[in-house]
Amino acid sequence: MLCLWLAHPTLRWVLIGSAIAFLGLLVRAAAAGHLRKWQLLAVSGPYARTRNPLYFGSVLMAVGFALASRSWLAVTVVVAYFAVFYPMVMRREAAELRERYGEPYDAYARSVPLFWPRLRVNGTSPSSDSFGEAQFSLAQYVRNREYQAAVGFVVLFAAFAAMAMWRK
């Protein structure tokens, strides 16, 4: 909401921001389709590149929204929010996964970066009954309610586009 309030969008910046945010939406969708919460430790798909693809996708979406707003204050607020809260949340979740999965999680954590995705996957993942080489599943995407991010994307960028056109 703050980003909308601070926004001064133009159609050009809405297009640039929406392209970046759409990439983040795709990353989140791929991650949600692989994630079997509390059943298996996800290590396939985007989880083979980063331990936190949902957060990485969220950051891309937020950067896209902030850029579309065409407000340096909005960009600063978004960056500050993620810089303060995401490291804490990722550390807490890593501790929970370590407690739940033990050494298999530690092996996974040693081979996959915490946040910034690696471009190349080494092709080997730790083997354990706790790990799941899950394929993407649209049903899993829906079970994880990731469609809500897509709805938010459409609504927010429609609002930015309307603001940009109204101000012309």
C-alpha cells in the first residue's frame, strides 16, 4: 500500500517493473509446485539452485513493484524491509529445517546457496529418505495457494497502469 501511495508510475516504468516482477512470479510458481511442506525436504527444481526460491521470487516481485512505482522512496522502503526481515526469517527457517531433518539438511545447506541462486546445478543432491526429488505439480501449486501471488501481481500492476494512464 505504501508503494502505491508513493507511486508516480509511467507506462514505461510499469512495463519494466512488471517484467521483473513477472520473473519473480515465475520463480515463486516453480518453487510452490515443488514444495511439499512438512512432508519432504524440497531439493529439486528451484530448490536445487537456492534454498529460498520463494523469498528470492518475492524479492524480484518487490523490486519490480518498486521500480514500477517510479519512486526512489518506495525503492528505499522495499529494500530496507527485505534487508531487515528476510535474513532473520531465513535463519529461523533454516534452524527449523535443521531441527526437523538434521544432517541431511546440513548436507543440502552445504551444497546449495541460502538466497542468491547458482546458475549451474552440480547434478548431485544428498540422498536421504527426507529428501524429495519432486516434479513440478500444478495441484501442489494450488495446494500451496500460490495463485494468490498471481492475483496480487495482476491487481497491483493494473493499479499502476491505471495511475500511469490517469496522470497523462
